[in-house]
Amino acid sequence: MTTERGFFIGRFQPVHDGHLQLIEQIAGEVDELVVGIGSAGDSHSVGDPFTAGERVMMVTKSLESLSITTYAVPIEDLNRNAVWVSHVQSMAPRFDVAYSNNPLVVQLFTEAGVEVRSTGLYDRDHLKGSKIRQLMIDGDDWRQYVPAAVEDVIEEIRGVERLRQVAEHDDF
Amino acid sequence: MTTERGFFIGRFQPVHDGHLQLIEQIAGEVDELVVGIGSAGDSHSVGDPFTAGERVMMVTKSLESLSITTYAVPIEDLNRNAVWVSHVQSMAPRFDVAYSNNPLVVQLFTEAGVEVRSTGLYDRDHLKGSKIRQLMIDGDDWRQYVPAAVEDVIEEIRGVERLRQVAEHDDF
Amino acid sequence: MTTERGFFIGRFQPVHDGHLQLIEQIAGEVDELVVGIGSAGDSHSVGDPFTAGERVMMVTKSLESLSITTYAVPIEDLNRNAVWVSHVQSMAPRFDVAYSNNPLVVQLFTEAGVEVRSTGLYDRDHLKGSKIRQLMIDGDDWRQYVPAAVEDVIEEIRGVERLRQVAEHDDF
Amino acid sequence: MTTERGFFIGRFQPVHDGHLQLIEQIAGEVDELVVGIGSAGDSHSVGDPFTAGERVMMVTKSLESLSITTYAVPIEDLNRNAVWVSHVQSMAPRFDVAYSNNPLVVQLFTEAGVEVRSTGLYDRDHLKGSKIRQLMIDGDDWRQYVPAAVEDVIEEIRGVERLRQVAEHDDF
Amino acid sequence: MTTERGFFIGRFQPVHDGHLQLIEQIAGEVDELVVGIGSAGDSHSVGDPFTAGERVMMVTKSLESLSITTYAVPIEDLNRNAVWVSHVQSMAPRFDVAYSNNPLVVQLFTEAGVEVRSTGLYDRDHLKGSKIRQLMIDGDDWRQYVPAAVEDVIEEIRGVERLRQVAEHDDF
Amino acid sequence: MTTERGFFIGRFQPVHDGHLQLIEQIAGEVDELVVGIGSAGDSHSVGDPFTAGERVMMVTKSLESLSITTYAVPIEDLNRNAVWVSHVQSMAPRFDVAYSNNPLVVQLFTEAGVEVRSTGLYDRDHLKGSKIRQLMIDGDDWRQYVPAAVEDVIEEIRGVERLRQVAEHDDF
């Protein structure tokens, strides 16, 4: 009997409870899970404050209690949609099924002959990277929406300070 | 007597009757024609649904009845305007004159010492890539605006289905 | 009935009679043929004297008498074997079968699920790019090994002069 | 006693009197000054009309009367904020302190352990690249806002003509 | 008390018992370990047969029994030594000390102010990627030199077959 | 009367007295001189120990006593010979004549329509980057072959220590 491996991709700026809900659901369907960290080369901006390595930490530590083997793999943007699936496949352990609701991702995997399954739903009104980053900038309570392990990582890297600094306007 | 070779560039998303009109006109002035397929690395997006190879097919098959030798050459974006002409010249058969109305293209070829000629006019109200792609998305009649060979290519690659899928909104 | 399209790749530095023999053989088995021009970004060196565009001309003109539709497509090196097949597929019209005897190319297409067929044999003692380039450098008779159309292209671009110049040693 | 070297970066499209004021001020605080020319690969657009080399000329000639040694170094965009400081450091002579008011630049240098000092203020209502470029396009008096040496460079390269051409709309 | 995190890099073509010995030793000195997988973009060659993702699997599964948290992070070559440390730091969780005996790696980390410690020694006569790959090609017993988990991965991906194929000579 | 500007390129690993002799000779023939620093992205290797920025310092300081305006411009390798001249031209102030004895450089500039002049001769038995680097590694007297300003730069950056370290063999 072979191992069934699933693939799930996100930008994880930062990892939040919505990601965790989806991943836990997927973890119930597969034997192993590869988590792709998209736009891996981006960091230090309002939309993408955290480096790939920082997001590898967030993902790894948030998923440590899962019973299945997980892999956290940075995926740099290539800006070549037509080779994106191959790029992902070369950076990730071989996988059998991709989980996504993103129309482009669905199309690319489908054209490449990879099975795609929809992910579940979660509370997108609060659990959204852009909203959580805004809470960080405004000094509001972002901690309620992320796993405890993510709080620790953001503290260790002084992530809120970085985000606030790069969100400032050029003031001279 | 030497061969005069012309150059014409477009994104060809997709090839339409307006392109064909211009190219037929140019074909009357030169001995051979190089057709550059711009933004060759882009595909699978609303603005650029078709791959370079699919557009090579569209161009080649649409021009098969022309009496002059034509070349269809993909040109990847370099994002370096200052080296763009050299990049084009290295990917294309040597040419004597570039046909373009695009102000940037005119400037770049002129600075490089390449003769530039204006292209003719055509009905831009209907013959425009963005309008034809919208017809595809909306399920309206796009076929009347493209050569029959282009219809066949888009059918073969299931191009309308791809375009509609990537035009969908992320719905979860 | 669908069109069967074949794919054949080479560096074509320059196109010679051996290439022509293989391509004519392949042309008897498929409906259309895509010719990939490898290492498209290389030129002006002893091993790769001719630009992609110059090789597009050589291929196109050498194959003009073939009865099937052919496409000549430059393929730039990516230095990422794992995404090479996707890169080729995005630059080339869709193809059903790849013709190659190169072990790496065979492996890459096979892993990607593309059918691979061996090409035939030809006289590799004389019909080899490196030997023909040496004849050019030495001022010996290279013309007997290439199609007439290739002679014309090399003349037009002053290719032998270029090759001899870049083959010179730094003499100060 | 070691040399203290400062670093100042801008896009310099074109160099104007505001740049000169800041640089003269910095020149009073350090022994040598490295001027980074950002987005070095961009040119021939409305926002970035001049090449890196043209901007090297503007900077070098504008600063010729300064009593300290200055270096003008093109810095190409990497689109990887996390490695940007190393990229700058590898292209520039070693420097001790970076002068910037840009929040992202401040953050990146600070995380890398490089001392950052704020630059002074100047009349941003008139001395701003975008405003000066608009004056050029409109045929108004841009010369009053740039050093005389910059006027000469722009004349030599026919810079205003270029900017006006690339600012035109596609009119067919 | 803060976590001390170590960094160790290799090409892991494939992971073998020598790697494992070093890593177990390092694991005794730090709280967490980041394993960098070098030349991540290389694969399908005699020197680098396995993809980054396949090597992520080998590393992750070989280290599953370690008591400390480990991260397996692909590091693509940049061919820019001067920015290599920043590149590594952006792809990896923040680390305090790098383990390496490689003179270049030692120099680069030292210049960047990162503490470097030597790794231990092991039996390099047998435990060497190039030797193990040769055993695979020759059909000899390579399994004795790699962890059991690595055997499983290589089986799953049909790695020996791939290596033998790309090691063949072009025979036509 | 227009300014005549010359261009001279080298890798300058490091700048030595032979470079200086050639440049002084060229300086007698032109009004301004652009010095291109080739392979700008390479550093920290036995063949290319110094960064672009360090070589900018060497060139600038060695030429400070010249009476003409000089520019030191890093030129990164593109590995695309066919666009190399445009790349150089975009990074350098506009120049009228290129000085080179390198056959490839001569060919590329000639094809691009740039006037090329031969450089003079100098004592290549001693004044050669590879020999001077070997003296550094061996602890012999390299200082006699380089300008005093270059000695200072290499001291400041601890260049000999770096070169010796990267020249070491992996010894475990």
C-alpha cells in the first residue's frame, strides 16, 4: 500500500487559525502533507512582511501536533504560469493530490494531470492575512487569530515592529 | 539583390483579423516577415491566456496562405528596455525594418538605428485582444473576429475553458 | 481525426545534412513537426557561434520543401532539468511524441509522461556540428555537409568570419 | 584613523538640486561617499527615462566639485528585499553608515546591523523627479531645478526627446 | 532563555550515514536544527540526480527520530557568493551558528558575522555521495551506506533507474 | 566640439600596474574614460576574490591622479553574448570607442557598429591577475605589481586573508 501525499499552498503572511483548520481537515484525508510556502522570495513589505524561513518556522511549529508527517517547502515565484506546476513538483516531495480553491492553481494542476480537491470553508471575515496584518499595524489584538506557536515566532523575529516600520510613509 | 525582411511584434492573445490585416499589408512591402510573439513567458491569466507555443501555432497557421516566407518567434520579456532591441535581434532572423505604432517600440528601435515604419489602421473598436477575450469569458461570439485557423487552435487547446477558469473569482 | 505532432530538438550549430535526414524521416511519421532550437541564448562562441534567430532561419529555409507544417522554436536554457519539459511545452505548439536519442532528454520526457521515440542513425563521422565548425575555422570545405539554404544564411550573416574571430586567441 | 564612508541611494530620474543639497550635507559628515543608483535596469519609461549609465554621468559630473572622493554605483533591482542589503554591499565600496528616510531602506539596513542616519529636508514641492519629468514632457522650464552638468548630460543623450516619445499614447 | 538554532548545509545526493553522524552530533549541541539542501535547482544529472523535493523527503524521514525540531530547507544556487548568506538566511529559520568545514562557506559566514563551528569527521572513503551514486550506477550495494528511510524514498521515486538512464552515453 | 569617451573593460582581480599602463595610454587619446568592471557578480573565489564594489574602489583610487574624468562601472555577466554590448551600453555613460584586444569583445563591438581600437602591450609575464593572486596565496611579494592605492584597498577589506581562506582545500 502506497502513501497518499497531499499538497496545500498559501502565502502564510502569517499562518493563522483558518490555515490550521483547513490543514487539519486535509490531514484527515491523506497520509502525509506537503505545505508549500508561496511567494517565498517576498518579505519586508506590507503585503508580505515575513521571510520564507520565518514562515517555515510558523508552519512547522503550528503543525507539530499533527499525527502525520508534514513538510514545509518554500516556493519562489517564477512568473511563468506554464512551468509553475513543475517548479512546485521539483521543490516538493512527490504528491498525489493538490488542495486548492484558487481558480488559477486549480487550472494549472488540472492541465498537468494532477488531481485537485477543494478545501473546506472557514471564517474569512476575520481569518485573512490582510486583516491580521492590519491589526498588527494598528496595535490591535491579532494574537487571537493565530496559533500560539506563530505568536512566538513573530515575537522572536520582532515581526510586528518590522511590519509597522515598512508600513510607514516616507515622511521627509 | 538582397532580401528585405520586416519585423512585426504583438502579444497575439489571441491572433485576430486586425493582426491579419496589418500583416498582409506589410507582406506587400517586404520579401520576408518575422513575427515576434511578445511576453512569451506569460500565459494562463485573463490578460495573457495562451502560451507562446499556442500563439506560435495561431500565427503560423493564420499566415500559411501568405506568399512570402514568415517566421514566428517567441520573445520573452526581459524587463530591461535598454537591451530589448538586442534581445529581439538575437531571437529573430536579421531584419531591415520594424513595423510599429507603439511609442516605446518606435523609440527603442530608433535609438538602435533600426528603420521603423508605421503600420496601417484597422477597426480597433472590435478587433482588440481584450474585447475578444471578454467575449470568450461571456460566452459571446468571438469567432467572427479571428481567422478560422485560430478557432481551430483554441479548440484544440481548450482555450476558452482555460480562460473562463482563470477569470473566476476565488470563491471560498 | 486529430493531428499528430512530433518534437525534435537540437542545437543546430549549424543545421547540417544529418539533421535533415532525421527530420525527413520523422516527417514521414507525423502530421506536423516542431523543431526546438536548444541553448537559444548562446551565440558568438566557438561551440555556439550562431544566434537563435540565425538558426531559426537555417531550420525554416532547410525545411521549406517538406510537405508537412513545421515550426522552429527557440528554447532558452533554464538550468533546471526538473522544469525543462514544461518550459519546452510552453514555448512549443502542443506535441504528442518527442524524438530523441539523448539519455537525459529521454528520461525527462518519460518522467513527464510524454511518448519518446528513437531517431534514426546517420553518418556521425562527418555530420557533426563540431567537425563542421572546425572546417569553417580552418578554411576547409564545410559546404558539402549542409543544405544549400544554410550556406546562404551563413553567407548573409557573415558567419564564418564571426566564428574565426571568436576562435582566435587573445594575442597581446 | 580609518576612513568613514557614507552611502546614499536614489533613482536619480534625473539628478536634481534636492539631491545635491542632501549630498552636500552628507559630504560634510563623512570622508568618502558612495552614491547608489537604484532601479539601474529601468529606463525608457515615463517614470524611469534614463539608463543607469546616463545617471552615472549625471551623478559624477554634478559632484565633481565636491572635495571628497565619491563613487556612483548602479544597483539593479533584485525583487528580494531580504538580500537587498548584501546586494548593495557587494556592488558598493564598503561603507559605515547609510543615509535614508525611506522606511523600507531604514528597516533593511537596521536589520543588517548597518548604522542609518536620516537625511535633511529640502523643498519637495518643486524638487521631485516626477514633477521635473512632467515639466520636460510639457515643454516647461525644468532646467532651473537641476545642476548645470545634468542639463548637459540630458542634452547629449537627447533625453527630453526620448521622454516625450515614450510618454505618447498609442494612437492608432 | 532563547532557543539556540544550528544550520548545516549539504547537497545530499543522496543523504547517507555520514550526514546522519554529523547531524546527530550537532543535534546534541543545539536546540533546533536547520538543514539546508544546497543546489536545490539541480537534478537529473549524474552529479545531482535527485530533486530538492526528493531530498527534503530523505532528510525529513531520516531525522524523524531526532528529539529536536528540524527543518529541511531547499537553497537554490544564486551564483553570487557575496549575497549567499543573506539568501540562506531568508530561506531558513533564524539560526545562531553554522556548522561547516567548507572553506568558502566558513569564509562567507564569518564575513557576515555568523558564528561557525567545525563539524566532526566520518569515514569519507565510503560515505561520499559520488561513491554511492557510482554504486547505484554499477548495480552494487549502495543500501548499506544510507539510512533505511532513504532507501524507501529512492525506491518510491525510482531513483536508481533515473540515475542509470542519465549516466548513459549518447549512443547513436 | 563633442567629448570623445573611451571604454575599457577588465575583471580587475585585482587592478595591477599593467592595467594602469594601458589606461594611462588610453587617457591620452580620449576626453573621458569609462572603465567597465566585468563579472561584477563574482567574488570570494580563487579566480575572482574581490567584489564589484571593492574593485570600484581599486579602480577609482588608482585613477584619481588622471587628468580626465573617469567612471568605474560594474558590469554583471548576462551569459547572453548577443545582448552583451547593449547591456554594457546601458550601464555605462555613452562612449565612442572601445579599447580591447579580446577577440570576442572585438567581435561583439564590431557587429554592434562600435569602433574598436587595440590596446597597447605590457609585461604579461608578471602583470597578470592569476599570478598576482598566486603570490598572495603563497605569501610572496604581490605589492610590487599593484598601485599603492590598491594595496590600501586590499588591506582595508582584508583581501589576502579572504583569498587564502577560499583557496584552502576541504580538509575533513
